[in-house]
Amino acid sequence: MEDSNSLEILESEMESMDIRIQESSNQVELDSDLPPEKEVITDDDWRDAINKNRGIILTNRHVVKPANGHLGPLPEKEAFADDWAETVNKVAPAALHTGLVVDKQRGIILTNRHVVDPGPVNAQAIFASNEEIPVRPIYRDPVHDFGFFSYDPGAIRFLNYEEIPLAPEAASVGLEIRVIGNDSSEKVSILSGILARLDRNAPTYKKDGYNDFNTFYLQAASGTKPGSSGSPVVDKKGRAVALNAGSSSSSSSAFYLPLERVVRALRLLQKCRDTHANKWETVSVPRGTLQVKFCHKGFDKTRRLGLRSETEQMVRHASPLGEIGMLVVDSVVPGGPAYGQLEPGDMLVCVDGEVTTRFLRLETLLDDNVDQKIGLQIERGGISLTVNVVVQDLHTITPNHFLEVSGAVIHPLSYQQATNFSIQCGLVYVAEPGYMLQRSGVPYHAIIKKFSGVEISQLEELISVFSKLSRGARVPLEYIRHNDRHRAKSVIVCIDRHEWYDAPKIYTRDDSSGLWIARPAIQPKFLQLSCCSSDVEQRPKIQSFSLFGESTLAKHMHQSTKLELTNGDVRIEDSNRHISKEAHSKEEYDAKTKECQEQGHFSSNEIVTASCSSREIGEIKLKDQSTTEKTMLIGIEAATSTSTSFVESLIEPALVMLKVDVPLSCFLDGVKSVASSGTGVIVHHSQSMGLVATDKNTVEISACDVMLSFAAFPIQIPGEVVFVHPVYNFALLAYDPSALGADGATMVHAAELFPEPALSSGRFSVSCWIRYKSTSTV
């Protein structure tokens, strides 16, 4: 009975379940007949959009030449920063970026400004069919991160592709997007995301490199990385709604440039191409500026800056629905149109009577009023002010030329860097110090203020000074740095004596061809070597000692030398009184010698003669060769507690400090060091020539610049490598003795060499001690 009842209950439950399933099924059918409230995006839709655009996503491989603060491929740790004066490497390797075809008929590719680059660039575009064609830049915006390449559409023969339409109006919060490009230098990568913001302030990449400003950026968590620069941000319909520009290194946030100003520039390019019978000419894209950097701040922050409630109410009422902030002055470039009239913290209310709270509207008003005066209504600390400012042409403060001299790249300070440094535009800026300036200690980003005693404020003034100098000339240069602008620094610059680099040239950008045209910066007379003065006084004879019967010692003729006994040590002092050679009579010298002998420093049989006259001091020779070591030991022991020792006085006149610089163009035979220094010994010194011997660790190859500093006389002169032994570890350098002057020639002396040193086991050698002391002394 219980089993029968249980069976009935089970059948009843199953029938009820069938009824519910049927009702649910009927309900689904009814819902499916209703029109959907929102369009559903399927995987097939995205697949179609991606396939449509995949063939026209390009890889741009380009090599850039330093100019305008950018020095080559962008470092991976800094997401897409643009820096000319910071020497990546003094020659940049190939870099991968992305671009998209926006006009197939005219052959126009859109990408980022930091890909097009404001300086010389050699670029190729690789299409999806692996067809590689050359491209040339036709426009790059002075501020915003976009630019255009042109190519020959007829060169693409094996790929059927379409251009990507630009739809900036389609960007909205919550829009699902795909970023298609070469992320991390991969050939094709597809990253997904959802637009989260449309009003983000432009990201800051570097303090001394390229940064975009005065525009909003779009933001999404797509996690793009270096290599995806210039990638299109597309919607499901295959339209580009933004241009990928940069990303955060600490999160997955990616930043996209809006396309409103891109569309405007593209239309002007297309119009120019059509007007000039399908030939590219210089394109005029009006761009205006006040040399002011604005940022967008919410009303909560503007109230803290002193915004009055009535002004806020008026701005909210006149602005588009949903406006939440205003434009505030962030910085003003010194010397610009608004300098002295606008200040950081000023809140922009109206431009020519129109309430302006968005970057796009402000830029439109500036671009439409280049070289004209506009009225700005601002509020500063609760006080309403009106100022009239002339809009400046932005292209006039964007350098289109630079000077290249001895590997250095110098040009007028650009608006980009002037904004970063808060320094006046147009000053002489060192984007790349190159060989000549770098060996003198001039850093990247230096601003040249004086050169050869002449005030420098423009590049033309620097070129004028260069034209009056000769190769080998050494002149002072004064500069400041952007991070230490209130303290000028001075260095001595040696004008390149050799032709390691080409003659100085001015490169000017030709926007009609996309090429940089070179022309000589100065007249050929610059190539002449500077001549040292040949008016050298007759050198007096050099006083000398002979320890081994061979070596000599150059004494200082303009100073007196005094031997004193102090606790049993010999001390050689320089007197402040000037004593001429005539004062060193034989009697005086014998008296000094006798005094030393009485004090126990020299035995009676060590000193034989002191052949001196009132006009000439001869050689003091040692009678017994076996006593030489004892004499040297006495001098060495005395040196341990004195500032100037006997042995030092023997070797000092023949010691030279060498500073060696090797140009990057001369890294031959395994040379890897740019600069080195070491010690040399003068082995020959006459009126016509001087020779210095040194080791090959100091002078590795002959293709180098050498400066000589003499231990016996405070002077620095250039030297020339005349011989580098192919096997043994020594090299010879020549110098001009006349460059030492009359005083220097009397104080510098050559050391006499031993053809066959009489050294054997158990005999004393002071060579190591002399090398150590001479190096520390020099």
C-alpha cells in the first residue's frame, strides 16, 4: 500500500514538473519575439571587424637622427617619451611601431607624433602581406601626439585592403573597443577594453622629454605596451574612435588620443594634395598658442582656488550638460604672449565672451585666431580679470632646423622643452652633446649662454662665433641646466682638431619632400688649424744631476731651492724670493753640499765635483756607482715625511698626465673606451719637438685626441700620437715645445733612458716607487 501511494505521488510531481517546463519554454519563445532593448555584440561581429582592418595595420620601422630633444628609439621603461639632447645611443637602432591607413587613394598613414618624429627619420612601412615600402613624413603636430606618413599606393601589389574610417564622435563611456597593433613588437596583437574615461588630463611621460598637453585623453584598461604606438582603437564596426598613444607602467591603464584634431589636419592634407595636382607640397595647418599649459580641474578644486559661487553657477549653466570642471592655468612659458598676464592658478571663464571649459573649444578658438588678439576672462583668487593676448603661431616656435658640429646636435629650444623647463623658447639648446662638447663636460639639455666670451641667445649667434674660430682653438663656454638654471657653469671647449666628423652643417626640414636639406654652416676657413705662438724666448741651460752618469734633472730656474735638516730628514722647500741663475755660484753650491755632508746625508766619497760657474750650473756626478742605491734610499726615506722629496724632484720635470678621448667613429681594433687617462714620461725635449712615452692601456690607437698636463708647469696643451707599437706595450706622442712658453720650456725636461738597465736579483729598484709617487703627484 505504501509503495502504491509513493508511486502516485511521484507521478504527480513529474506531471507538475512537465507543466512548469512547458510554461518556461513558452515564456522564452514569447521573449524572443520582442525587440531587444540593446544591440547584442557577438563574436562574429568582432571577427568581421578585425578581419576588415587587419590588412591595413602597419608596422613602421624607422631610424631617427637626434634633433629637437629626441635621441632615438624610445626607452621601454618610459612609455613613449620623446627626448633629442639624451644620447641613447649616439646612433639609434630600428624600432617597431604601428600605423593605420586613413586614405588609400592618396597614400596617407596615421600614427603617433613620437613615431613620425619632429627630426630626421628614415622609415619603412610593412603591410600585412609583408610588403615593405618607404614612407616619408608629411606632417607632425607641434603638441599633440599624432602625425602622418605618405606612401605610394601603387607599390602595394599583393594586398587587398581598405582604409580605416575615423569616427571620433563614436567614443563614449562604456564602449567596448579593440586595440589592434604590434604590442611588444609582435607582428599582430589584439587587446580588448572598455572606455572608462573621456576627460582624462594628458599623461606625463618624462620631465625632460615629449609630453602632450592641452587636450583630453581617453582611458581604458587594455594594458598596451611599447610597440603599439599608433594602433587604432576600433569599435565593432571597424571605425577608429581613438589613437593609442601610451600606457601606465604600474597598471593596465592605456591612454588614447581623441581624433577631432586629427580629422581636421587630415582634411587639410587631402585638400592640399588635391590642390597641387596630386603632389605633396608644404601643408598649412594653422595652429595657435598662448604658450600656456592648461589643466582641467573639477569644481571642488576650483572652489579652493577662490572660484566665486556666482561664477560657478554661470559656468555650469552655459556649459554642456554634465560639465564638472573648468580649465585652470598650470604653467606659463617665460617670454611667451601670456607671460606677465596669466599666472598659475588662474581659472579660465570666457574666451572672446564665450564660456570655455573644454580643451577642444579652446584650441579651435586659438587656431582660428593666429596672429590676432583675443580677450580672456579669468578669475584669480576671487577677483574677475580680463586680459588681451595675441595668439602666436605655434609652428614658429617649433624648430625646423638644427646645427650639427662634431657630432653635437644644437637647435633653438622648442616649445615642448620650454614648457617642461619653464625657460624661454628659442634659446640655444644642446639636444646631443656629441664628441666635442661631451669631452668638455657639456651635458644633455644644456642651454648655452656664452661662447668664447660672447653672449649667446640665438643659434645664429653661436654659428657666428664658430666661424671665427680655428681647429684646435680652446675657448670658454658657459651654460646652464634646466634643473639648475640659476647657476651658470663654465668649461673649456677644444674645437675639433681632426676631421673625425664632417664640417659643421645646418639641416633644414623641407616639408614638401619630407627630407632635411644640409648646407655648410660656416666658411671653409674654419678647417684651418690654429697655430701656437712661435715667439719663444731663448731657453736657459738646464741644471742637471747625474746619478748613473746618464739621467738629468731640470731645476726650476725662477725659484730657489733650500735644503734643511728637520729631525734627520731632508726637505726641499721653494722660497718665495726669486733668485736668478747668477746667484748660484760655485761657492754657494759647495756650501750647501758641505752642509748636507756634515749632517750625514752624503758621505765624503759620494760627491766628487760641483762644477758650477756664475753663468752655468754643471752636473753633479757620483763617484762610486755602488753608492747610488744608498743615495736613492735616503731620498725615499726622506719622502715619507715630507711634501716634496728628493726622488720626486728628480722625476717631476719629466712627468706628464695624459687625457685621451676617442671619437665614436674611431672605435677600431677592439677599442671600447671613450675616454682614458694615464701618466707619460718625456723622453725627448728640444726647441723643435717633444716626445712623451706612455703605455698602450692609456693610448690604445692613434685615432684619438690627447691633452697633456705637465707636472712641472701648470699648463695643458694638445699632443699627437706618432707611434703605437704593434706588439710591445708603449706608444709615443709628440707635442710642440713652443706651446709651453719661455717659463714652461725651462721647467720641463726629458728623462734620460737606460739602454741596458743594470738590474739583477738582490739589487734595489725604485721604478715602482717612482711610478706610484709620480702618478699621485700629477
